[in-house]
Amino acid sequence: MVIESDDWGSIRMPSKGAYKELKLKGIDLDSVDSYRYDQHDTLASHDDLAGLFGALSKYKDKNGHHPVITAVSLVANPDFDKIKSANFNEYYYEPFTETLKKYGRENAFDLWQEGVKTHLFAPQFHGREHLNVQVWMHALRTNDPDARLAFDYNCWGFNNKHPYNIFYQAAFDLNTPDELDQQHHIIADGLQLFEKLHGYKATFFVPPNGPFNNSLEKTASENGIKWMSSSKI
């Protein structure tokens, strides 16, 4: 039995405090289905994973196999401090293992690795970060008030406004065709970081939040991806 679950490693909502403050200041965290994520999203702790693996290991099929979580994961998050230090003129990211350290959950990655070894947990690729880097950085550089306010709370996953309705979470949506070059780089870079962190190549890729240009499939394939799950339209 395979259970596929997305967004492992990403920091959509940093804390309950950030959620409450952003709500009070008028940031849209609830429309469409965002409330489900923004109210409950967090980085899995060591205890979270231990509980999950304990539940999975109670069950076996007739061949002795346990259910497996396919953890469709992100390998990086924005480095908010460096981006701010560069006055929003350059984008920087950190491996999600560094994010875990910042949130006091560095020992959680040991459980990721143990889950792989015990065949309970199978990380695969959701993208480098769950973020449309170019669209978000443009908003920050042009002093978009909502983007800047959320940035101050280490957050980007709100219902942002955009003339073409591009959601910051939609990593591979396009504002202009010339953004494709950077998206090719992000996929290749993300898959290389995935291998460095996990010790094996990802073979399955679920682009976040739908939009994905067909030309990017070649780059994904060249870097180890054999299967993809994405919107047909």
C-alpha cells in the first residue's frame, strides 16, 4: 500500500503566532482551500515521524510489506536573512535540513533516513522550493505591501494578488516566457540537491500547484526523473 503525501520539508506557515499576526493585519490566509494548509502546516518533528512510523509498522500485507509513505518533498526554502541583506536584489535558499535546524527540529532528518532504511518512508521530488521564485522576488523588489509584510514573518504561502493570478506557491507557473531558463536551472539544481541530501536520485516528480511547461520535462528526465504527476491542463 502506497500513501502519497505532498509538501514535506516546506515551511508554508512558520508558526501559530505568525498565522494570527498575519490574519490580524489583513493577509488572506483562508480563501479557496488555503485555511486547511495555513492553519495546520508545519515541519514534521522527530516525535511526529516516530508516531507515524510506529503506526505504519503495525500493519503488513500477505508478503510482509508495511504501508509506505511516498513523501513528495521540497529540498529547500528561501533564506530570508540573506535575501533581506541583499535588499531583495538576489535570491538565496537554504537546504531544508538547515531550515529544520532553525526551527529546532534538526533531529527529525535522522528519522527521514531511518524511514527510508526501514521501507516506511520514500521521499520523492516536489521541486526545489514550493515557491515561484521569480514572481515572488519581483513582488518583493517592487515593494508589494502584502509580500513584504508576509516576508517579515518568514512566509510566502498566502493568497496573493497578481495580474495573471499566479500563486506564489505555484513554482513553475509562468509570468513571461523568458522565465523558463531559470525554471530549467531550478529543476536541475533541486534534483542535484535531492541526491546530495538523500543519497539517491529522485525518480518521481510532482510539480507543485499545477502549471508546468512541457519543455521542462526534458530537464527533469535528464536529471533522473522517470515518472511525473501533473495537471493535464
